[in-house]
Amino acid sequence: MKKIRIECEEDFETAPVEDALSSRIAGDAPLSAELVFTDEEGIRALNAKERGKDAVTDVLSFPNLDGIRNAPVNKADFPYDADEEGRIFLGSVVICRARAAEQAEEYGHSLRRELYYLTVHGMCHLLGYDHETESDKAEMRAKEEEILSEIGIGRDAQ
């Protein structure tokens, strides 16, 4: 059984991200997360409602757990956060496909690479990483690049 399962109703292959993250998460709890794709209006509305920013953005993360950055996730620590299969729910990641396409073109790489980057970025937020300070940002970027490299999604990925 994989350590983490990412539920996604869209046609998007989550297995590479699940595999890469599973080897990096300590603890005895199986985990789950939700990945949702939306349009510009959907992400703008979420951004306005949840963050007070009436603007289109590329990705939003909604973590369910606190204090898990670089820490084991154990069932005993989160007894009320398990789903019907016993998985601890990490939270949701919402990606705007249109904004991802714009960024892929802007950065000169594939849409596939951008979608995987945004997925990994969002998952890192669910695992407690952020980019509020320069040191936090450097740690998070290093983790993202390590995961993307492992799954074969470098900056020149197609």
C-alpha cells in the first residue's frame, strides 16, 4: 500500500507524485489528499473567499493538519482526521489549468511540467512547508526540485 494516495477526478497521473512523496513521509499513518482542477473563475472565487484576494492564481492549498513539517505522521496523533479507509486526510490542492498553461509558456517549459510542479508545490504546503521567509522558501524549493527530479520532471520536461 502506498503511504499517500492523491484523489483526483481529472485525467491526471498522480502515481509519480504519490510514489515520490511516500518515500519521504515518516510515521505509521496512511495518508490521503485531494487534487482538484478548476478554471480561472473558480480559483478566483476560492482565492477571494479563503484568502481575501480577488485575483486569479495558479494553485491554492488547504492543509488539514498542523505541525507536520519534517515530522512523522502517526495515527495516534490525529485520531479524528482519518477517512473510512483509515487514511489521514492532509488537505486539498486546487490548480487553475488556464493559469498553469500561461505560466508554462511564460517559463518556457511544458504544461505537463507546470502541472506536476504545481501539484508538488501544493502537496508540500499540505505537508507543512511554506515560503514566507527566505530560508523556508529555499527549503521548500529544494524539496520541490528533489521530488520533481525523482519523477523525471526537470525544467526541460515535455
